[in-house]
Amino acid sequence: MQRPVGFHVASGVSELHGLLMEIILTFALVYVVYSTAIDPKRGSIGIIAPLAIGLIVGANILVGGPFDGASMNPARAFGPALVGWRWSNHWIYWVGPFIGGALAALIYEYMIIPSVNEPPHHSTHQPLAPEDY
């Protein structure tokens, strides 16, 4: 039985398509993490963060697993590559997640979070009057 060498080229997926797949899968994962666990305006939806993150990881693996392994994390790709000493097209598993994660973080941080209007927080503490000093 022959082991695959690095990036799973046998399935007919090109390097570009593998890179795009990793970008999209990581984008989806980071976007879900932002929307359920990090967003300060998430309200009570934060309680389902572990379930939502687990479901998106599972869905990403079902979608991308047969094509390129659905790494979504350079550390997850580095371990098997190191043990099997298979480095063919390994850059895809580093560049794709960095681009996808950065895109999701930038879009959510600068486009989604600021667009939600939140009432200003007022302190219940009243400042001391000048004569109280």
C-alpha cells in the first residue's frame, strides 16, 4: 500500500483549488468563532459557542476532507507532515489558513462589530461635587 505524498493531488485537486478550499474553510471557522465566542454584542448566543464551533469544524471536515484533508490549522497539518516527512505542497496548509483567518477577523472586526448600535454604558457612580473634595 502506497502512502500519499503531501498534498492530496490524487483526487484531481490543483494547488490553487486546495489553497482556495483552505481559505474558505478557515474563513468559515474563524467567522463562527467571532460571531459566537468573541463578539461583545453576541448576547445569549455565546452559550452555544462550543456547539457551533464543533458543528462548523465537522461540516468543514465533511466538505473539505476528501479533497485536501480540511486542515484549517497549520499546526494540525505540521504534525502529520513531520511524522511522515511529507512536505509536498505543504505551504498550502500555512498560507490558506492565514489568509482565511485574517479575512474573517478583519471583516468581522471592522465591518460587523462596529455596525451594531449599542446604547452607551453609563456609570451608576456619580462624580463628586467640587465642595465634596
